[in-house]
Amino acid sequence: MKILGIGNAIVDVICKVENKFITQNNLTKSTMKLVDETEFKKLLSTLKIEETVSGGSVANSIVGLSQLGNKVGFIGKVSDDDLGNKYEQGLKKENVKFLYSKKKESIPTGTCLILITPDSERTMVTFLGTAGKINENDIDANAVKNSEILFLEGYLWDEGEPKKAFEKAIDNSNKVAMSLSDLFCVERHKPHFLNLVKNKLDITFANEQEIMSLINVKQFEEVINFAKEINRLIVITRGDKGAIAINKNEIVECIAKNNLEIKDLTGAGDLFAAGFLHGLINNKSTKESLEKGTEMSSKVIQIIGARLN
């Protein structure tokens, strides 16, 4: 297997809302908020659902990689319930090997409400459900060993059982990549993430805000210096400034595509990572990998949802 993803197995529920819905519900636009099941249901009860998809950040990347013709797998914890079954079917339909045996859990399958405002920004409200209870027993060590690259998401990292699952996966991997996922995630787990980036990860994906927060700097130049110092591949998306990859002393940039009809920014980072990793495992240059990532993210922001058809 080329790439094995491990992430939160979350069913995405996509809804369009007005800006006032965000403020009325005390949400912060463009970020992700974790809620309990009661709050989740309360929010959902007032909304019209546009679409339901087997989501989660790394799962979106893995589906993108599958669509590009790569042999991929995914591990994520779901319950043996209606949403869990839909989740598994959704991945199998995309030719992703689902390497998790679901059981009836006391907590239901996780769900993420993706609220799209008229400016195409997406604000996420997540009930992690059983996804957040992943533990080391859920990790198939042989599947990890048999994949060329392990791809993890920052969203999954948490103290306790998820951390043990993370460590077991990393310890058995040949090469490991991780996405920092979200600014709130970075700020919540800063020392741990910094340790991972410096000492454990071969490849880190981040946006400009996330990486600057992680290393507490104000100038982007300092990010470049940091990446050169730690001697590991760091790939950063910079919105309309394009994307940059720093690997030892090699700095490669790729400009953003313009004149796009942006409909929804959901999945932009996930599909960027898919395109970049596709280039990497198919022996393309760093420049070509960045271009593939940019092409994939440009396509996904012109449709609703985090999946290319």
C-alpha cells in the first residue's frame, strides 16, 4: 500500500448558513469547535442539509489519493450504527481499504457540521463521537508497516488513548507525514506538536497561521529558518500567496491559481496534501508535487464539499 491514513472518522453534514447564524451561535468563523451530542443536535435541528459525506481531514486526503490512482487505506474509529455503516460504504465506494473492524460502541459515530457562509468560508462544529476514543488496539501495526507513508492529522492527537494510538502508529511507520489541521489544535497542543514536527515527522503540512503560531514567530522568514534548522520537509499553504516547500536548503514555491470561482473552502488543505503526497510517492519533483497539490485544492474550492467527483 502506498499511503495509510489514520484520522477522525467523521460523517460531514454540509449546510449553507447566513453570517448571522455564526454570530448568534457564538461560533468563530473559519474555525472548528468541539461540542457534545446535545449541542450538536440542537444546531442541526434548525438547518437544511445539503449533503452528507464520509469525511474527516485525512480521510478526505486519502480519497483524493485514491482518485488519483494510488493504492491507499484508512483507519478511523466508527460505531456499528447507521452513520458508521454509511461511513464505511462511502470509503469503499472510493476504493479506499477501510482497515478498521467496527463494533457496537457506547458512543455513536462522529459527525461534523460544516457551515458554509456566503463568502465561501466554512465553520465547523464537531461532535467527535467514538472517533475521539481511538486507542492503540485500533491501530493495525502490520498495515502501518506495509505502507510507504503513514499520514496523520493533528485533529486526532489528544492526551490519553489517542496519543498512545498516535505513538504506536509512528513507531511502526516507514515514513510519517502529518497535517497540523487547525489553529486551535496547534494552540491547544503546542509543545507536543512542536516535538512531533522537530523529532518525529518526516513531512509536516500546515498553513501559514498554524506554523507561525507553532513556533511563535511574526515573520514568515523565521519559518523558513526553522524548517532549514530541523532538516525535515515542511509544506506550507499560504492562501493567495501560493504554497512553499522547505527541505534542508531547498526552498520551492508555487503560485496560487487565480480567477477561480470559489464556492466553498472545505477540503482545500486536505486535497492539497493529497496532490502533494501523490507527487512524492510517484517520484515527482518537489515543484511538481506542489503544483499537483495546488491544482487539487483549486478544483475542490470550486465545488461544495471536500470531495472531487
